[in-house]
Amino acid sequence: MNVEEEDMESQLNPNAAEFVPVFIPPSSAAAIEQDLSSSPAKGAEQSLENIDVPSSKEFYTEISKRPSELESLNEDTNKSFNETTLNGVNT
């Protein structure tokens, strides 16, 4: 087989008459799309209506029990606004 014949059999042939994409059946494509769109942390939860939102008092009571989590969030925020860094990289 010569070079021209090898080029014609390549899937990336620039001289090909047309591009034919790989076909994925619609049912498989929808399943793949669903997997990509759902967060692993949330799972398949589609609606936020079933999520219990605490009252302001419950929220502040709960965060007062975990100040270290708030401090770590605050440290990350301060790092990103540091004058000598841009997106966490020293400038």
C-alpha cells in the first residue's frame, strides 16, 4: 500500500468527500447527557422542592458549631484577592 492509499483509508483524511460522524442511538445519547448533567454529589435529584432549607436561626446555630469550616473558606477567599496573586498564581 502506498502513502496515498494509506491517507485515503485514514479517518482524518483531509481529501475525504464528506465527514460522517459516529452515530449514537438517541436512547444512549439521552442517557449519556443525563449522566453528564447530574452532579455526583446531588445524584439524580431533579427538583429543589424536596430540599429542606433551614431557617436563619437554624443556619446560624449550625455554622456556629463549625467555625473552622468558615475560616478555611475565608482563607481561600483572602488568597484569591491577594495583590501578588492572580487566580492563585504568584504574579
